[in-house]
Amino acid sequence: LEITPYFDSELIFAVEDVMPHCKPELEAFQKIFDATGVTDPSTSVMFEDSMKNIRGAKKLGMRTVLLLASQDGSGDQSIEAPDPNDPAVDVVMATTAELKAKLACLWEKEWRP
């Protein structure tokens, strides 16, 4: 998703990091929370292109960013097209190049989409 230039590598997780679980299973998210010491999911942000995973993160109380650039109609997108108007979506970005413009608050450590 091209977010590595913006965050420390130890704060970025991939599918391999949560095995044998997978998003949007609670156990997958809990594994990340435990690894980072997160006790309040609302202090975490999920960057995602799958509505299923966006909704799973929001259900736990996480902040969500729907990335539109990675939409290619494969995977979960073949089941359900990303919906920028879904109530589980906090912020929509075409690409991560918009990150600092749309979410400067992340560097201020206060959520203000």
C-alpha cells in the first residue's frame, strides 16, 4: 500500500505477521495490538482497500483509511467494491501520496480527519 515512507517499519504489519489468523478476525488484530502495546484500538489506524477489513477494524474501534489506488477488482474487491460512503470509512485517499495533506494530524498524535 506504499505507506512505508511515512511510518516506522515496526508499526507496519502484513498478512504474514498475524498468521495463522487473518483480517478481519479479532485474533489477527489482537496480535498486532499485543505486539505494539495498544490497549485502546481508537489510537490505531487501518489503511486498507478491502471493505470487509475496513468494517472489521471499525468494529474494534480503530480509525480507517480506504485506499482507492490499489483497487484492481481482485481479491475482496471482486466480492464487494470499495465504498467511500460506507460509515466504517473515516478517510478516503486515492493514493498514500495524500497522506500528509489529508491526515497531518497523525504527526501531531491527534486524530482529526
